[in-house]
Amino acid sequence: MIRRFRTSTALLLFLPLAACAHYEPRPLPMDPLVAPSLRAPPNAVLSRDAAAIDRPYLKPVALDLSAPLDANGVATLAVIANPDLKAQRARAGVSDAQVFAAGLLPDPTFSFGVDHILSGPDPLDNIAGALGFSLNALRTQKVQRAQAVAEARQVRLDLAWAEWQTACNARLQAVRVLALEQILANAAVSADASETLLGRYLKAAGRGDISPDQVQSSRIAALDARSNFRSAQTNLAAARSELHRLLGLPPDYSLPLISAPMPAPAPDADHLFALALANRSDLEALRAGYDAQEAAVRRAILDQFPNLDLTINGARDTGGNKMLGPTIAFTLPLWNRNRGGIAVAEASRGALHQEYDARLFQTRADIAAAVSGLAIARQQYEVLRAGLPAIATFAQASRRAAQRGDLALAAAEVAEQSLRDRQLLLLQSEQAIAEQTIALELLVGAPQEAWTL
């Protein structure tokens, strides 16, 4: 019977160990071909995730990287495949684990000891055991869990804001790539025309038909045109590289894009600021962080009360006397009373309040500046577009006159270069309007389609 009792006791003591977690190593990959961030994501996986995506600013789409992507496809791909967002989503799982940990009660403590008699009249060994419970967790568990839930919500909202920023940045880079492709084509034509005109001037100078000053002016114009062409090449390569990085694609991946139409004019700044208050997840994350700090203040105030520990003691002394009784231990709140912790928690709450006010002020100012800048960009665009038909007509008439022999060919080419310069300015103006509109969408926290009055 005694042996069976000892066996049962041992099983009860080791039974909790059977539910313990065990360690499994997970080393980092050293082979670049094995690292997921260096491989193109499978098209089937992207199509599945894109069709099931659930974001207020994205529409589910059958994503196909072999087909041209529109703005929604670019933003969807950025949210799904961006490596930084993948890492941030993994880190967000830590906050969920912290919410789980905040809801757990501490394990009780158990102690057991035996004092063997080496000499003396008493025949028995002294045996003592104690089972202890900390009652502090019962008092602060609710507020501690509320703090962990608010902090986890803040992490999720920060992740949503990072996704929105990445989606807008990817769309902006796509607009930049499309515009720079047209700018590069314009610069290539201008560079070729300038080189051709310089060649004619050099031949004419060799015959003594023109002065050296005209040749020098043509040479400078050709050098400027070639420099503009090289700058456009460099800018386009940088924009493509940044777009591929945001989309989680290898640098040499071929990605066709679809150009978007000219965006509509923006509403007034006050309306957009009201939308920002309702839609910007970073502001909501600050509010969640403030809620978490409110819980931290409540917890600090609770911690000023005595900490209680309850212990059940059992013993048998050497004379065979058996004893059982409780022990209560607590901290006397005489000097400390957690006044330092309360002061820190309240000061942190005040700092968060000021930070939220500052973010609101900055948001209102940024939106107002973006709306004003966008209005100026549209005015400049309208001026450039209004003057384009007259310049185009003059360039066509100059070319016809040169073909008839009524006008020098160099004069016709100068007129056509003026047309290309105006077209370049118009392309740059369209690019500025598209990029500033996306920047305004980022500030508002919602796409332009949601700006309805």
C-alpha cells in the first residue's frame, strides 16, 4: 500500500511536466537560393492571397504577374509580398502571445523538506511542506489583461498603417516608373535630334556657311540633351529598383504596368482632415496606446496596496506532532506605496496625450499644404496644356515649310524641339499631380474614391 501511494504521488508530481513545451531549433538559411526574400513569390500563391485580401482600400483581384498591373494590383502585391511587412506581421504575433500571457495566473509554489535526526531521543525525522499562492495576480489580472489587449491592438493598427504606407509608396513608384518611361522616350528623341542638328552645323561650319558661335551653341544643346537622357535613364532605373523592392520582387523581374487616368481634383482641406480622423490607423493606434497607458496607470495605483501571499504549511516534528496552518505575508505600505511607479505612469500618460495632440496638428497642417500644392500643380498643368496646341501647330507648319524649301531645316528642328520641351514639361506636371494625389491619399488614410462629399 505504501509503495502504491509513493508511486501515485510521483506520478502526480511529474504529470504537469508532460504538458511542457519542448525546444526545436530553427536556424537561419545561409544559401541565398533558399532565403524566401530573395526568390520571386509563386504566382499561384499570390493569386490566392490577392483574391482573398481584406483591406478597406483594396479590391480582391485575380493577380497575374505576367499581365500588366493597375494601381490596385500594385498596392495589393505590395501588401502581400513586401518583405518588411511580412516581418512586421510576424512581430505582431508577439503581442498576441503577450495577451495570452497576461490572462494566465501564476503557478503555485511548493516546498518540501526532511530533517534527519543524527542523535537525540526523538525517533522521527522532521518533515515540513508548504503550498503557496500569490494573490496579487488576482487583483491586477483584469487591468493587466486590458493593458495587453490595448497594446496588441496598437501593434495591429501600426501594422495596418505600415501596410497603407507601403501600398501608397508602391503606387507612387509605379506612377514614377510610367512617367519616367515617357520622359526617357522624349529625352531620347531630343538627344538624337540635337546630335543630328550638331552634325549639320559642323558640316556647314566646314563650308564657312555659319559662324563658330552657332556651332558652339548647338554643341552645348546636344550635350544638355544627352545629359538629360542619361539622367532619365538613371532615374528610371532607380524607380524600378525601388518598386521591385517594395513589391518583394527580384531586381531583374519584368513587371508591366498600366497607366492610371488623371486624378480628380481634391476636396477642401477641412473635409479631408475629418476623413483622416476617421480613417488614419496611426491615429487610432495612438488612441489604443493611450488606452494601454490608462490601464498602466490603474495598475500602478492598484500596486500601492499591500501585496498578499497565502501559504498553507504542513509539518510533522520529531516527536510525532502533526501541524497544519496558513501563513499570510504582505508588504506594509509605509514609505514607498508605489508612488514612483504611479508618477512614472501618469507622466507617460501625459506625454502620450501631448503626442496625440501634436500628431493631429501635424496631420491638419500636412493635409492643408498638400491640398494647396496640388491646386498649384493643377494650375500649372492647365497653363501648359492650353499652350501646347499652338506650339504643336507651329512645329508642324515649320516642318511643312522646311520640306517646301521656304524655311531652313534647322529652324524646323528648333520648333519641334520646343514642342518636345513643352511635352516634357507637361509629362512632368502630370507626374507631379499623380504623385501629390497619392501623397494626399496617404495623409488622409483613404483612397481618392472614398473622398466623396
